[in-house]
Amino acid sequence: MESERPDALFHDPYARRLAGPRAERIVDAMPKGRAWAWPMIVRTAVMDEVILRTIERDGVATVLNLAAGLDTRPYRLALAPSLRWVEADFPDVIAYKAEQLAGERPRSQLERVAIDLTDVARRRTLFARVAAAASPVLVVTEGLLIYLTPEQVGALADDLATPSGIRWWLLDLASPRLLRMMEKNWGRAVAAGNAPFQFAPAEGTAFFDAHGWQELEFRSTWDEANRLDRADVPFAWLWRLLSRFSSKRRQAEFRRMSGIVLLRRR
């Protein structure tokens, strides 16, 4: 949807091929599926920016994308051929993606790993191998953590903090208030797909402090949507006006309702 806009924030020439008619049906079947696409569009654009900036500024040698899904950043971003990009996801997802993109050439070195990330022993082996091969490593988990329990997220954070070569972690984070809103609109649909919404820590990024990570950067989804002109929400002007007259605490709470976060290893 975004790629086909004349003022697109990003261009993914593989999106329709990978998503196919099935994805169109899924979006159309979800309540407000198209109307609420803007947070995902903003998330994609902001993560693109943060990934490219972190690679350039901090000398990232490897990007490890966990639950990579149908992401095509190794093909569409301006990446150095020397950069190592590792995608990890379920075997069926990896096989489908490899089939659909056969013949296409990624801009960086690309490795795909078929793995169930809830298999703790296998993921620890993967993290250690990736970090040992080429570090420093930037980990990306886009649209993943919300489907895990707090215990699972904590365990994943601990495992990512173990290899010294893993330095940064880029993720998206929801608040309890946003989780309740999402549950109201989409809770029944995602639960039917055995993927209920679960992770939205009340303490925000402080959740990760005890697991070896600290917040380096927080990009509010709402602020970024306004910056990128994608706040496609009814009465968005009213939200902006009301926020100007709210207390600083309420403004901070609203900004932190949803965001893209870059964590740094302690």
C-alpha cells in the first residue's frame, strides 16, 4: 500500500509478490485493517532509518533479523556488499520466501536460518555463532515481542545479552493502553490464529534493564507519524491540540504508548 503511493516513504517492489491475494484477504477481513495500516508503515520507515544510521555510525558488521517474516530489507536498502544479514524464522516461512525471491540478488551477504525461536538451545547456538562470525551485531525484532509472554521476552533478552558481539537491539514496543485498544479491534482475530497479543510492559523499556539492556533511543510512533505525514487517524488534529494542553506527564504517557526502540547492551 505504501510503496504504491506517489509520496511513498519506502519502496518494496517485492511486497505484492510475497503477500499475494491471501494477504489482501487477511487485511480486508480484519476490522479497520486498512485504516490502521499507518503504524506499520511508520514502523517500517523509522526502522529503515535507524538500521542504516546504526550501520554507518557504529560499524555494524552483522544484522540479525529474528522472526524476519516477509521483510525484504537486504534487497531494497542501500547496504554495503560486505554487510552480513541473517534472517531467522520458521522453516515454512524461510522456504516460501526463498522460493518467491529466487533469482533476485540481495545487496548484502544474506543467510537464512530455519528455526523455531522458542527452541532455547538452538537459538543460543545461533546467537553465539552469528556473534562469533562477524561482530558487532545489530538484532532486529520487528512485530515479534507483542506475541510473546513477559517471561519469554525476558529469556530472549538474556540470551541476546550473552554473546559479547551482540551490541544493539532494535524493537517495537506497545504500552498496556495500546494493547487494550488492539485487543478490542483485533483480539479475536489474532487469538483465532493462535497468536494472541501478550507483551506490553507497564514499565516500558525499563523492563529490559534487568536483562542486560538499556534504552539508547525511543522514537514515538505518534511523533514519527506526524513527522512523516502518516498520522492517518480520524480527528488527528484534535489529538494534537489536546496533547498541547495536557500535563507533561500525560504528554509523556501518550508519546510512550507505542514506539520504536533502540537498546544498547549494558
